Amino acid sequence: SSAPPGNPSSVMERKLSAMACAVINDLRLEGKLCDVTISVDGVEFNAHKNILCSCSHYFRALFVSNWSNEERRVYKIEGTSPEMMRLIIEYAYIRTVPVTTDNVQNLLTAADQFNVMGIVRLCCEFINSQMCSENCVGIYRFSDYCYCPELRKAAHVFILCHFEEVTRLSTEFLDLSVEEFTQILEKDELNVKQEETAFEAILKWIDHAPQDRRRHIAVLLGKVRLALIQAEYFMSNVKTHQYVKDNEECKALIIKALTEMYNLEMYGQSSHFTHPLTRPRLPCAILFAVGGWSGGSPTNAIETYDSRADQWVNVTCEQENPLAYHGTAYFNGFVYVIGGFDSMDYFSSVKRFDPLNKTWQQVAPMHSRRCYVSVAVLNNFLYAMGGFDGHMRLNTAERYQPETNQWTLIDPMHERRSDASATTLHEKVYICGGFNGNECLITAEAYNTTTHQWTLIAPMNSRRSGVGVIAYGSHVYAVGGFDGVNRLRSAEAYNPLANTWRNIPTMFSPRSNFGIEVVDDLLVVVGGFNGFTTVSHVECYDENTNAWYDIEDMSINRSALSCCVVPALANVREYVVRRD
């Protein structure tokens, strides 16, 4: 059921003051001035027609169509329980309702039946807040029975974004119809790092009821980007699987996939991802590489990394000024760019980019000018620490709250640090290395947001200025940098439980003043300075294999850039390689 077009119930719900609501509800409870009785399973509720009409199209239609000189007073209502009717009538008067795990399904069904869109909205908000990998499929299917398009869309997006976890943890996933499962598998937005995951999900779904479901193998397999599967896996697991071998339609699919695999191997991926068997999925998160130093001067370049296609996309806003040695952070829907240097001025200014609307906005400036600044985000605060103000290296730190648009100074650090790097892990802000004006630093410290104090932690194994620091897994990683003599290839990981650092394998390229982030569960380092020149080289570290891998280079050489990751963008297609 649904609200009549052009006349949504939310518009009908008249805003009554809290006092007026209380007075009219008291009249109802005392049985005064009531002009209708709602009867459900023999339980009667006195009410006022006008109040019920104000929040429900159902009651409005019921009362108006029965209006006559001799008005009916008692209406028997079928299809709901007395408890649900009590909550609906209470909501009509006080405009709030207790939504709980126990009552939300029945309450949403009743609110949908009686077209009380205010309750529908509250129930949908509650369900959305409880959504997880175990229940998202059930929510997706249930929201089709009630008028909850926004909830259905949210559940669908959740399934796509957490698909691997959903197929592993959800028993409801096995109850999807073939049509529903096909609609999920065919989406570019399906978040799978390898197409093998999609194939294995198909097998799991068919295995749940093989006699009935194995006939669907061809239509489902056709939604997998088969040519992107590892050749060895394809030959030993896909091509030879009994479900596939037994199905005539699959044979043509297998031949097409092998042909496209050969073409990919021989000629590489075409610039237009048109073929359904080779078109990469869309990434669930986008890496932004902002600004930096290139060709002897600052740049305004912004590139985004499409991890599924392993390609960079230029999304530079030409009207923006060049900037280097700044900090960048994704925070509450915006990309914040903090401080920095443009070869003339040192900045205290802060601006933020809205990736949905592609607009820039200045926000409150910091208390200090900060070039070579370190930034981090924790618990609804944006932290800016250390840096260089044009005169001295700073030990001061401050944090920004978007609700108040204000920066507040916090305790200063133990060391003056410019060209350090910071991250957050387990409710603490960590900052490592940097330069104090005299030497490259080996020290690191952590800020406790409960005690509001900085504590020195174990020193690193190497001095590192121009270092990249990032939380990855359960460790804090300090990567590359400059030790006062050389640019470094080395990297190390800090264990906060043991308060110890351990070396990890070295990078392919030495680098300082580079971008660092975690994308697709990989630690990614971007660009930087190798001691001789700025570089465009990008590589990533996988903690599972304890090894580094090359990925696609940026289109321009640059150091002094800053990176952040933007998750779950509704307009992600505007930041990735086109999939035509």
C-alpha cells in the first residue's frame, strides 16, 4: 500500500505544540469531546476524528466517506491487534511512538495498513539503525511488503556493499529468489574484490536446494565477470564444476569467457569497459590524492584511484588554488583540506569539498598556520597537530567540531613536530616522527581523548621525517620518510598492546612526503620524493601475504600530496573510469 500521490501523510501531520498535544490527549483519556470509538477484537478506544484524520489517510477516507447526518460512532477495524491500534492512536495525539526490536515489524505493518507515514518513517529509521549482515536480506524482502522504498534501497545498498560478509553470515541470503539474486549479482556496485566470490556465492545458493536451483546456473553465471577470474581458478573450479558441465547454456558462456581472458592477456583491458564479462565492478570506496608539489611548484591536481579497474582518474577542480604540505581527511561526508603552503604563504585556513555536489566551502581557520601538518579523525573531531608556521616548528595541537564550526586547542605534544604523520587506532590518536628544527625524529606519541593527555610510546626503529603513518589491521604502520641522510624504503609496524615496533618488508621505492591510506584492505602509498625527483609511483602492502605489490602509477609526479578515502559515494561513477 502507499500514500496517495501528491498528498503525502507527512504533509497532513499538522504540527501541534507539545502543550496542545498534551491537552487533547488528556481529553481523550478522560473520554471528553470524543466523537468516535475504534473497536479492535472487542477492545474499544475513544478518540477524536479530526486528530486521527490529521495523521492518517486511512482514517480520513473512512470517516469522510461515512459522514452523514447520523454519523457512525463505532468503527470495527479488522487486520490488526489492539496493542498496535493503541500505539497508532497514541501517536496521533503525541506524535511519538516507542519503537523496539520486539514491536517494530508488527508496528510497521500496521502503520503501512493505516497509512500513518510518520510511524512508517520512525520504524524505517529504527530498522536502518539495526541493519547488519545477518538481517539485511530479511529487511530487503520485508520492505517490499510495506511501503518503504527508502528502507528497501538502503538494504539493497547494504547487501551490495557487504556482499562477502552477507553470503558468509546470513542464512536469509539462501532464501532469495532467483530474480532477487540475479538483480544483486548483475550490479556494477556489487562489492567483491575477486569475481571468485560471486561464483562461490552462486554455488552456495544452489547447494541449498540443488534439485530446484541447478537449472538457474546459466542465468546466474552470466552475471559474473568471468573473464576477470584468475585463469587457474577458472579452469579448475568454474569450467569443470558439475553444475556448469551439465548445463548446455553454460558451454557458450565458458567459450566466451576464455576468449575474453585471452584478449585481456594479449591486449590488456580496453579503455571502455563494454563487455559484460570483463567490465570491472565499481569500488565501494574511492582514494583521493589531493594537491602536492610537482615540477618545482605546488599543484591543484586531484586524482581518484579506481581500485577495481586499477586506474587513476583526473578530477581536478581548475578554479582551486595549488597547495602542498597540507593535510587531508574524510570527515562526515566531506573531504577536508587543512593548512599547507602555496610557495608564498603558510595557511591556517581550512576548506572542505563536497564530493556529491562537487562544491568547495571555507570553514573556520585553525589557531595556527600549519604547513607540514599532521591530521587525523576520531569521535566526531578532526585533529590537526604540529607543523611549521613560517617561523618555528610547532608542538601545539587542536581539534575541529563541525557542529560548532570551531577549533579548540588541546594539550601540546611532548615534541615539536613538522612533517610528521598521524592516524587513529583504538580510540587514540598516534603521531610519529617528523622534524623539530634540528633533527629528524625517532619518537612517537599517543593522545588519549578521555584523559586529554599525550603519552610517549616506544620510539621507532628509524628516524623518519616526511613519514607516512596509518592504522592498518590492529597495528600502526610508519612507512618511508627521511632519516637525515637518505630517503627510506623501510617500514615498521607498532603493536599497541606490546608497545613494540617490528620491521616489515621494504617498499620497492624509497620515498618521503607521500600519500598513505588503506584501500580494499591494502596499505597504499602514493607518489612522494625519492631523493632526486618527485614520483608518480604507487605500491601497496598486504598484511596477509606480508608483501608489497605495484599498482598503477598516478598521471603526474608529485610529493607533498595528501590522501583520504571516501566510502559509499552515491555518485561513485563520477570518480571512476567509465563503464559503458
